Amino acid sequence: MKRKVWLGLGLSLSFSAMVAFSVEGDAAQTMHRMYNPNSGEHFYTANGIEKDILVRAGWNYEGTGWTAPDTGPNVYRMYNANAGDHHYTMNPAEKDMLVRVGWNYEGVGWKTDDYNGVALHRLYDPNAKAGSHHYTTNAGERDSLATIGWRKEGLGWYGMNPNQKFNVKIVHKGSDGKTLNQETVSVARDSNFTARAKSFNDYRLNGNDSQTIKADTDNKTVTFTYKKKEDLNAIANNVSRDALNIINEFRRTEKGLPALAHNAFLQKGTNVRAKEIEQRFAHVRPNGGSIYDAVYDAGYPGFATGENIGMFGGNYSIEDIKNNSAKSLVDIWKSSTSGHREYLLTDESDEAAVGVYITEKDGGYYVWFVFMAGNSGIAPYSQDNIVTEEPQSNLEEYNMIEEPQSNPEESQIIEEPQSDSEEKQIIEKPQANPEENQTVEEQSSEEEVSLDNE
């Protein structure tokens, strides 16, 4: 903070004069101590120009008296034109009394330190006509003057302690009201201090990762706020449940089909698959293995009949994902002409699960869906349903669809060429009889979402 100070200067050497000028004061002011060898007066000023004028007029510069703060109670500066003497006081009543008896009030000279950093001792010489008051930070000087007749008048005011430090508290607060971390550091008074944000599990920083403050008061607080991250696993579980409920309602209203029972092993396996399609959006696992192994490895004892996959997201908030993603994705499957709709309406399965995996990127959220149904009445690896799967020739063109084969002599893989490689889709049609399974691949219509079906 800067302020303008009007100063009146009384010189009592070979001449007397009054000089008025404007100066700029910084936050911490160096108080110059001057001495008039003719009158015996000590004079104090923060103004370098005033100091230099006095030196040229014959005053002795005695160095820095103390450092005055920019804030705090006022110290008033008074001048007796008859005696050529200055007086300084914090007491408004004393100031007013001196004005009534002829002293000139020259304004606020400086401030006293609220933190009582360095004491300025006040002494009085009853025999002096000028310079009758003296102020010093030196207790030895005070005591020496007292031995030669000066009277101790207590403390005049306080200057700043140049070695003083202030505490700065750094608080890291969660949006849920939880204090994540708190620390207090000691900082040199009036210096700048930069606090840094931290990283916390399940929380994301709001705002800048650093804050700089000036330690001009004690116990300043710097607060960083963090938004609690959403529990994406819990949200995924809810979206998974909603998606299966929507599918079952569609089955009931569309064809009067019974609901597919939720199966925990299918759920575990489809959750694995949901993460895998985020890496490789295809009906083959990232390691090239069979998609069905995901549910069989999870412990599913039945026979997995196929798979729908899809992705919903982009520039969507977490609330969009919570409230809209399940319905939006299932609606797209329902309107698909590439086999997704038919698989939702399968009558060869009695249980199912929807695996869901949610990711965040660039401030938006993505949801990866895998719907897989199964038949609890058929064992997965009986002699009649050995799964044969051929890898796709191109990762970006989902040309190949494979179905479990009941008997190599009674099953066929039928592959139809695609008219447009950018519009290829995989469609899997479950067979009513596992001994007559066929894999059919057809050309899909254009869709603006990522879908695939096996």
C-alpha cells in the first residue's frame, strides 16, 4: 500500500524555514535518525529527501532508527516553531493539548507496530529548551541517559522487528467439507509466500495450483479447494442395473419375453469386457482371445450366447452419464438393423448382465457397454458346443463374427462382404438349437455411435 504524506520541516541551525512536499511511502518505512549538534534535538523521518536537506543544512545523519510498518495506530508529529523542537506522540489527547498551547500539527509521521516488534523508549530532559524528548530502541542508551538526568517516560511506540516471522496457514479443503490437509509455515514478515496445491485421492483441484500472498499480518490463511471425485464404479453399477432393466422392459413390451435374470458371473465377466473394449473396440479380446473366456474365467457355468458392445459419451457431464447413458445406448441398440436389436430379444437365453466401464477424458465422460446373455441350462464347454473363434483381419474393420460351434460338421461360418469398410458392423444371431448355430455377418446402416454385435 502506498500513501501520500505531507511533511512540514522546521530547521533550527543558522536559519529557520518551513518546507512542504509530497512523498510516497512504501509498506515498510525506514526511519532515519538525525541529530542537530547546535540544539541537541533528535529528529526522525522516513522521507529521504527531507533527510538529505537536513544533512546539507548541518544535521548529522545517525543511520536507521527503526523500521515503521505501513499499518497500525498513528504516531503524530508536532512542531514548536518558537523552540525549533519536534515532538512525537501516539496519544491524540496529548496532540490536541499541544496544539492548544501553540504547537503545529504536522500530520501522521508514521505508524506503530501492532505486533509490538521493537520498543521505542521515550525519555524527557527537563532542562532542555529544544530536543527535550528523545526516542530510542536501545535500552542501553535509555539507561545511560537516565543516569545523567533524563526521565524515563515509558514506551513511545513500536517499530517492526526486522527478524519477525508470521505464520501462514495452508488449508486443503474438500467440497464435502472434509479438511484434507492443513499445515502452518513461518514466513518472514512482509515477504511474499507462494503456497502449492497437493494431490489427494478421490479429489480434484478447483482453481489454480498455486497462490501467492504477502505475509503482512500474522496467521493469514491460504485455502485450496478440491472437488470430490465421483465414485465411477458405483455409478457404473447403477448404470448397469438401469440398462438391464430397460432391456427387460423392452423384451416384455416388444415380444412378451420373460425378463433375463441378472447373473453375477456374467456381470463380473462383462465388466472385464467393458474395460477391454475401451482398449480395443471389437469382438475379440485385446490379447486376441475369445470374448467368451471373459465370462467363463469369471466362473460363469452356463453357455454365453453372444455380445452387444457400444460406447456413449464425449462432451457429457457425470450427471448426463448417470441419468441418460443407459437409456440412450439401449435405444440405439433397439433401433439398430445390424443384429443388436435381435440379440436383445433373444429367446435362447434366460440370464444376462450389462458390463459398464466409465472413463474421463478432457473434462468429459465416456461409458463403455457390453451386454452378454447366457443360457443356464447348457454347459459352456460340452462336446456339443465347442467355441471356435477366428481373429479379425483388421482391428478397425469388424468383419469377422464367430459363434460357438456344436459340431464342426453341422455348423457353418458365413461371412458376407461389406460394401463400405467404414460402415461395417458385426451382427450375431443366436440360434435356437446350439447344434445348428450359424454365424452371420451383415452390412449395417449408418449410425453415429460406436456399436458392435456378435
